[in-house]
Amino acid sequence: MFASLRYVKQTRALHFTYYSGAAHGYNSVASLCSCASASQIPSFNSICPFFSSSSSESVVASKGFQSEETRECIINYFREWFMSRKKPLFDQIFEILRTQEEASADLAFSRLNFQLNEAFVLAVLDYDKNDILSCLKFFDWAGRQSGFHHTTATFKSIFRIISKSKTDVMMEFLQNYEHMRYFHKVRYHNILVMGYAVAGKIETALQLLGKMRYRGMDLDQVSYHVLMNSLVDQGLYGMVETLAKHVKDRGFQNEWTHAIMIKNFCKQNDFERGEKYLQSLVKEGDFQFSGAVGTLVDALCKENQFERAAVLVQEFRNICSTSMQRTYGVWIGNLVKVGELDGALDFLKDKQEVDRYVPDIIRYNMLIYRLLKENRTAEVYDLLVDMEESHVLPDNITMNAILCFLCKVGMVDIALHLYESRADFGLSVNFMAYNYLINALARDVKVEEAYRVLGSSIQHGFLPGDSTLSTLFDALQREGKLDKMIEIVRLAKSKEKNIRMSNLSYNRFISALCTHSKVPEAHLMHLWLNTPDKKPQKKTYMDLISGLSQSKSAHKAIELFFEMQRQGYRPTQSLVRKVISGIFETSNGEEQFFKLLEVQLSQCQTSFTYDAFIDGAGHAGQSDLALQVYLRMRRSGIKPRLRTNILLLRSFIKCGKIKRATDFFKYLLQKWRKKKLWVAMIVGLSKAKKQKTALRIVYHMMAYNIIPSVECFEELIKELCGHHLYWHAIHLLNNMTKNGRPISSFIGNTLLLHALRTKSVHCILADLDKQKMLTPICSKLGDAVGAFCGAIEEDYEEKIRELIRPIYNMDTCTINILLRRVGMSGVDRAVEYFHRLQDEGYKPNRWTYDAIIHGFLKEGRFDEAKVWMEKMHSKGFQLTEGTRNIYKANYSAPNFVDQNDEL
């Protein structure tokens, strides 16, 4: 499969480099993928973009696959390599162990026709040692077969496997051993001593050893070394040395004896004695010291004595390089752990060239993962080539690293394909691979795939890191897939995993749920995601509290209201207003109102608190309670400001108590003849549909040479037009411009919108203009309205825009009204105008889309209307009531309406 790797590595001519964060490129390998002979099989160099080690510049590889054939070639390339580690016979054995009962398993095994011996049993147990239950089943089955007896080596293997279990499997096994069908009395004590030693029950193991010697029996070589190693782990150093003498006397001394003795010295930090022990071995001509030297080097490195360790490595390498393979691995591993990655790579290269050193899979994996974290994809590539050349098969960790590597070099679709085929080659995805894959998919706008992978990740007990989750949540939110975000959190919660996302993503998520009327879900997510170290933004609290208040969950809103203040945020007047409005949706609103007031005053008895509650009571239609708060404020010694009095005035108007409001207004005018007071009265009366009363006050105000604000004129003109009092509205507008006030976009658009609905606006303006009663600016407005209501000819839109520009600033609302007018001559023209506006940089809003859809529906072109509705909904916009009613008359309408459909 990798026949050309060696050749390609030696003759590497082209260097493609990968630019972090920008690459989605692949080498052009189409010509290689169609090859027939083994020597033409594509290599790593052909399929992986990588950094050029000889250049500091980074150039992005050629983008895109040359063909689907190329993509399949790359996928098959990695699949074959991954599959090369598989052993079909062993896979069959473990499948039987996992799925079949004892009787049927016996029959299934008999059909496989394999030879049962010690080597085979050890190989099977080593194949999938993480599956403890299946290993135990196979061990038990093998022990029951005639002609086979478990050896000390097979017992040692199963003990090491079951010792990893967090349950008492080991002790249960040892206690039941005598009753097992494969129990052999001749090795009974050996097995028990070894088992109890591995289980950490040293006293029991030593007692059994004493009984053996009393009966004239002794341990075998393997059992002695297992016991010695456990004595070291338990800190019984003196006993280790005593036992070592027995081992030597019985001729059992070997490489493991030396390694355990060095471990014994190192545990006591007696490194000098360890070195003397090694030197004594050299003098005796015993060169079985690779494990021992490696143990001492490892211990020195852990004590940060790297110089001393380096001298030791070189010294013993000069004595016998062939015994240093394990030591080299230990040295490389420790260099990697302390961040000396370049030193580790240089050492590896040197020993490969000089000593023909072949690292084990553990060292390869360590180097690859550290290189991946440092974005050094070129060196990762080199190590993968080295692995193939050295015939080192990838394990589960390597395969996960390759998934990460593919994501880093922009081959996320290939990584995803291998991930989805993981069952074929027994890949168990780890935390890092899940992180890389989800992150890469989300950044590559493959959000559905990222969501699916995340679900699998959580199901397997892996919750990706904060950054990865935030990236995916941001991508899901951009696509409006809030339900999927909720499901992710629910799934994590069901698995007792706590989702942690960045503050930014958290705040966006909660606010988006509130915006999309998912307030109960937003509150639940807040309870689950808001950890003690997280401080939600003030806006997030305000969105939640507002939503809960409006959804009749006043008690939850109040809880969050207090929580918000504990976080150091001061509530705004509008927020207090919403909370109070929510309170009065409950059965005991007045009681809750005064309880909330008492709590707030106990924390902060200021004008702001009283003002907020007066305002809130007024908006809740409780002007009597607003007056009670006002009087309480005066009794507390705080003198009400003008602002406070205006809030009470507004509460009277809002509750329809116009007589009381008028009397209070006259009373206040005696103290303050301020414009703010006039404005509050006029705007309040306008909003309360008392236009004529408001109009009289405006003229009364102007009689005092106080010119109302533009806001006054806007509200009053809007209400006058809304009640078809166009003459009064235009007369007021004329007076406004006479007094130097400009025509605002709001006023201009209001008249333009009503001119769209009725000819009265144009007729009144034209009549007053003939009588020379209009100011110059109002006269120009009359001309613009006349042209707007006229025939729609070529360049109509541009002509209208040219007429409006000198009068007032055109805004999005102006464009939408003009679009609606253009649509009256045919929706196709409106669509054409829509696209021209987009080319100019105009960003359509809800009413822009609504105007187009309205036009299609009017013309009976419902299929085209549906297409535009999908575009509209994808932007998060909803149909207005009028357009929805037209749609409803022809189809079952989705619930996409927003009642507030004013322009």
C-alpha cells in the first residue's frame, strides 16, 4: 500500500505548505490515483499539504480536489493503513465473546479452527485489553479446553488486564480461583501470590509465600518478579533486596530483575547507588540493562536532572548500543514532556541514522500529538512516513492523531469519512479528535455534521472544550438552529456533563432564545449553563427578565431581577416597568408590587427607585398605586423632581384619567414652565388618542413662544393622520416649519405612507400650495407627494428619490414605502428594484420582504411567494398581519406573524 513512500521521501521536490486557518487545499493527485502498479500507489507526500521545513514563507496549496476519484483514492489510502492493524480472526473471537452465551460461544469457537497455545492466548488478550469482560470470558473458555493449561504468563497477562477494573474483579477472581474448572494445584500458590501482589495485597501474598516455603515449594521466575515489583510499589525496599538475593541464587536473575532493583533505588532517590549497580553489571559482563538504564534515566528526568540523565544515556550507549532501545524511548518521552520537542526530534533522527533505532508506537504518538498542538504539520507528515517505513502499525491513538492531522490540513471531509467508517477498523474516537473534528466542521460551515459528531461525542462520555463548543454554538446560532443547541445541552445534562461555553457564546445563546420567543427554554438554559465563575451580561439578564415578565412567569422574573442586582448591575427603568407589568398579571399583583418596592427601598432608597416604581405602576394601568408611591416618596423626605412629576402625569394619561392629568398639568405649570412638561403632556395625549386636546395644547404652548420638540410634532402628526385628520396634520406641519423645525424622516414617511393609501394627502397639499399658504419646504413636500402618487414611468424610483432628498433624510422605511408603491405596477418591477437596492448596499428588513411577498400574493403567484417567504424566515423575519391574511386565504399559514406590523 505504501510502496512509494520511501521513494517519494527521498526525492521530495515539491513542497506544498499549509497556512493555518486558511487552507482547504489538497495536492493534485488525480494522475497518481489512477495508477496500476504498486510503485505508483500515492504516498503521504502526494495527499497531504504540509509546511516546508526549508522555507519560512507559507503558501496555500492548490485548492479543491481535482476529481472525485482523487478524494476516494485518499480515503482508501488511509482506510487500508488503518485496516492493516486489524486481525480478522481476533475480531471474530471478540465478537463472539461480546454477543453469544457460553454454549453457543463454544460451538462458534470450534468452527474457527485455531490452535490453542500460550502464544495464541497471550496475543488474543493483548489485542483488545480494554474489553476486560471479554478478556475474562476468553481466559475462562481457554482454561476449560482439553489439552491446554494456563501458564504463569497467561495468568500474569489476565491479572494486568483485570487490575485496571475499578471494581473488585481481581479479588473476586482470586477468591473463586480454587473452584474454577481450570484450577491446577501444582501452580495454585504461584498464581495466588502473583494475583494478590498485582492487586496490592502484599501481606496476603507474603503469607502465601511463607506457606509455600514451609511446604518446600517456591515461586517461579515470573511470580518472583511480579512480587518484587509490587514490594517496590508498596515501599518495602528492604524486602526487595532480600528477595533479589533469592532470585539470583535460584538463577532467575534477568533484565527485569535489574530494572526492578533500579526502580527500588530510584524510589528512595538513591541515584548514586543505582548508577553503581549498573556499573557492576557492566563489570560482570551482564549487558541486559536496557530496562534498568531506562528506569534510572526516567527517574532522573522526573527530578529535573536532565544533564545527568543525558550523560548516562551516552555512557551506556557507548558500552552497548543494542541494549539501549528502551532507554532511547524513555529519553525521547521525557524530552517531549518538558517541551524539548526539537531536542527529541534531533535525538530520534540521530539514533535512527546511527543505531537504526525504531521507536515504539507510544513514542511516535507522543511526538505526533505534541507536533499537532504546535501546528507543525510537516514534521507530523515525516513521522507518519517513518512509521510506514519502520513497519510500525497505527494503534487507536495514532488513528485519532491522523483525524486531527487531516482537520488541520483542511481535509475535514476525509476526516469525517474516516470517522463515519470507524467501526470498520475499530477506531475509538478520543477527546482530542472529537474536538478537532467538531471545530473543523463548524468552521467549514458543515454545521449539521458537526452537530451529529457532537451528539456522538457526548454519548461516548466526551464533552468538547469550551472553545470548540462556542464555535459550534455560534455556527448553529447563525443558522437559526437554536433547538439543536438546546438538545445538545439537554443531552449533556442527561449524561451528567456540564457544558461550559464562553461568556460571549452564552450571552448570545440566551438572548437569541428570548428573541425567538423561547423564554422558558432560555431560563432553563440559564439555570444549567450559568456557573459560579460566569457573569452574564446585563443585556442577557434584561432579555430573560423581560421575556419571563411577558410570559406570565413573574416569580421567575423577580428571582432573576434580584440575581442581576447581586451581580452588580443596576436595573433600568424600562426593566422595572416590565417586571411590574408582569406582577400585575398574577392574582395578587398589588401585594407583590409593594413587596418588591420594600425590597428595593431597603437596598437603595433614592429618587431612581421611586421613579421606576411610579413609571412601572403607570404602565401597568395602576395610576392609584403610582400616586401612593409618589406620596410615600414625599413622606420619606425626598422632594419629587420634575422628572418624577412627569412620570406621574404620564401614568394618569395612560390610565385614561385625562381630567386628573389636566388638573395636575395645570398645577405643575405653576411651578415649572418647562418644555419637558409640555412635551410630556402633548405626547401623552397623542398616544392616548386625544389628538384635538393635544393640538390645543400645542398652540397654547406656541402662544408662550415655546416651540414644541420634533418628537411632539411626530407623535401628534402620526395620530392625526391615523384618524384621517389630514388637514390638521398638514396645517400643524406647516406651522412647525414656519418655526424653524425641520421635517424629520418619521414625519415625511408618515405622510408618504398615507399618500399611498389615500389621495387626500396630495389633494390637501396641492390646495394649500395653490393658496400660497405652504412654507417652501412644505411646498417641495407637496411636489414629492404629487410625483409619488402619479404615474409610474421609466426611472420613476430615481425621480422620487431625487425629489425627497432635499426635504428629509431617506431611510429604510422610505425605501420600503417606495418599493410598495413600485409594486403596484407589478411585482416583477418591485423585485428588479429590490435587487438594484441590494447592489447599492441596501440591507432589506422585514417590511422589504413583506412588500415583495405581498405583491406576489396579490398577483396569485403563490409558489414564488413561498420562495420569498423561505428567504424571509431564514433571515429571522416574520410576515405582517395583512400579508399573512392574504396568504391564509389560499394556504394554511405557518404561525409566522408579528402583531406589531407598523412601518
